[in-house]
Amino acid sequence: MRKITMSSVAVLALGLAACGSPEPTEEAVEETPVEAQPAVQASATLMNAEGVEVGTVTASETPDGVMIAVNATNMPPGEHGVHVHTTGTCEAPDFTSAGGHWNPEETTHGLEGDDGQHAGDMPNLEVSETGMGTLEYTLQGGATFAGLMDEDGSAFIVHEGADDQTTDPSGDSGSRYACGVFAMN
């Protein structure tokens, strides 16, 4: 009978280790998921002329451009023209401090306009009888997040009436009902 010594076991172990194991194939390698970068966002709280909060707006940078999400609360029912305006100031009661529609490409107004649309033009916001409404829209007309958040900022305006999507400069949408200034989240 052969006697197995500790040195024999060590030699056997070294021999097996030298053989190594095969390199894993690509199929066998598990990849660790890469965490998605948080979206660059800004938000605005919408206030009416009496100082009552009537909704919120979020602007998010996406691969397709600047996506605007409106969440209306406590607003008069019906269709309302909504737009991004050029200046981040909301002075009641008329909110004219927000300037005109954001329009970096100097086009005429309206989603159905002959000359394109302002970057700040959007479809109408439909508010239910309960005062609630939502709208999501990716801005067109040269809209960029950097432009939205330029040195004088931007504001979001809700008008009293519906936007006809053609009449320049504001779609004949009536007085400014509510306003909110975008701030980085």
C-alpha cells in the first residue's frame, strides 16, 4: 500500500491549480446594471393673482428635448392656453412681468401656425369640473434646457381661455390666470 504524505497532497493541489479554469465566456459574465443618471429637472408652482396655489409644472431634459408636465389643481374648468414665457418673474395681478412666449427661433405663434411655433407653445390644458387637469408635451421650436434656464430664467403661464393655436402672438387665449417661475430641482 502506498502512503500519501502531506507533500504529495501539496504537489497534487499545485498541479490542479496550474491547470486553471477556463476563461468565462461572454454569456457567463454577469454585467452589473449601470444606474441611470437622474434627469435634469426644474419645477414651478403655479399661483393665481390672489396668491392661491393652482398647480405645478415640471420641466425635464430628455433625449427628445424639454418635456413639460403640468398638474393643475383648483383651476376653473375648461380649456386653457399654456405657454413657457421668456422671463422668470411672476408679478400679480396680470403676470406681464413674465414677458412674451419663449421664442428663440423668432417664429409666429401656434402649433398650427404657418411659420412653425414658439418654443414655449403647447397644446391646451383641459381642466375637469373638479378643477384638475394634466398635460405632458415635449417643446419644439428650438427649445433647450439651457435656454429654459438662462440667466433671466423662464416662467410658465396659464391663460383664462383656450389657445386657438394660430393667432400671433398668444393664440387669443385671454388674460393670464396663473404663473410660476422655473427653479432647478
